[in-house]
Amino acid sequence: MANQSGSIKWVAAICYKWVDTQPFFLLVRTTSGSRWIFPKGKVKNGEKKWAAALREAIEEAGVIGRIHKKRFTTFPYFKNEKETTVIAFLLEVNSLKASEEAFRTPTWFNPFQARVALSQNRPQQHAAALTAVLEKAYDELTT
């Protein structure tokens, strides 16, 4: 799945933990700080996609946990008005340490709060793509 800029691939970690019987989702601030997003980034040369997603989650959110090595889903992401395809992996978080990118302010959200956070300050189409990933993750984890 190449994006418009060539063979660069993007990956994301859909980070979750259980609180009683409900999954909570970990989101981070975008570089600009104006929106919430799943930890994500580019795959380095020779890196497995799941390993890149785990690395990004560690760098951006300080997660310690277990990543599911099987691709969970893909979603379109819009950066600088260009669309790219992001490959997402589920990651069950056991704990957090200080993130390498403190400005990301990793924050836990219940499913409703996460949906609201992912929708803020985004065009409806972009918000819909992200909330669809969230809903798919919720369904996968609770059924």
C-alpha cells in the first residue's frame, strides 16, 4: 500500500487497556497540538510494520504492552492535505512511562470520549475515518 509520496508506509497503534469490563483508548496530541490521534508514524527501512507501530507508541505515548502482530485495519489519514493509508495494529497497554515526546500528552479516554476527541478540529470525512477505526476496535475487543 504505497501512499502518494511513494513507498513510505505509515502505521498506527490502537492502544487500549481494560477498566473493569470496558476498553479505554490512549490518544496523543498531534505535532501541532490541535487534535487527538492514535500514536502513528512512518515505517523505517527493514522494519516490520507491527514493530514500527510499537516503536511509535513507545516514542509518542510511553506505552509498555503487547502489540498484536496481525494487522488490525487500515484507514486514510490526511497530512498537509495529502491522503495516505495507515496500517493499524491493536496494542494492549500494561503501563506507561514518560514519553519521548512530552508535548503529545498521552491521555486515556473511554470509547465515547475518544470518539469526541478524534472528531474535534477535523473535517467530518477525516473524523469519520478515525472514529470508524475506534468503533471497529471497540467491537473487536468486546465481542
